[in-house]
Amino acid sequence: MDSAEDEILALERVALARWCQGDPSGFLDISAPDVTYFDPFVVQRLDGLEALTRYYEGLRGRISASRWEIVAPRVQRVGDAAVLTFRFHSWGGSENALRWNCTEVYRRAAGRWSIIQTHWSFASADKAD
């Protein structure tokens, strides 16, 4: 991986570590003002950092995972944009992992990578994981 790929994965890992401790601010810190967001629990796309902040504040302190992992990450870079895809597994109070698919689109501006689009979806259990 090149340094941009390493940097993007590092940003994502730090944000996920905070998320799994109930703190969504890691993602808010690396999201662009014009970020868009989808997950299975929102009725329609969220547009902008203000809308994402309102949504995440409602989740603050309600998310926890004692263990988590990023599975099969891939960064595809095109100029000042990069797409990060991965599977995310997390464990809380049981042996069964919650499994997600994630796509993050990053943009580099003013020397900094930030998320401009996030999409989380449920993933099925797979023996390949």
C-alpha cells in the first residue's frame, strides 16, 4: 500500500476504535462538511455534517464492542479521491459477531483526507470471513 492508503486505513481504525467505545466523534472529526450518509437505520440519506452530527449524537454512549476487526480492506485511489471498502465485525456481549459491509469515499483537500460519503449495510455470516 502507498502512504495515502495507509493514512486512510489509520484514520478509519482510530474512528472505529472510538465508535466501539460509544464515541462517534472520531467519524465526525474526519467527515467533510458536505458528507452524505446511509445506513439501514436511516429512512433517507443524511446530507451534511450537521445532519450527521445530530444522528450520531443520538447514538453517543449507546454503541459498544469489546472486540472488533476490519476484514479485507481495500483502498482504490483516483487522484484526490479514494474509496475504502471493507467488512466490519464486532463483538459485544455474545460470541456472535455483528457483521457489516462498509464503503467510505474519501477526498483529499488542503492536505487532509476526509470522508465525503459513507454507506453501511448488514452483511450475512460467511464461512469466508
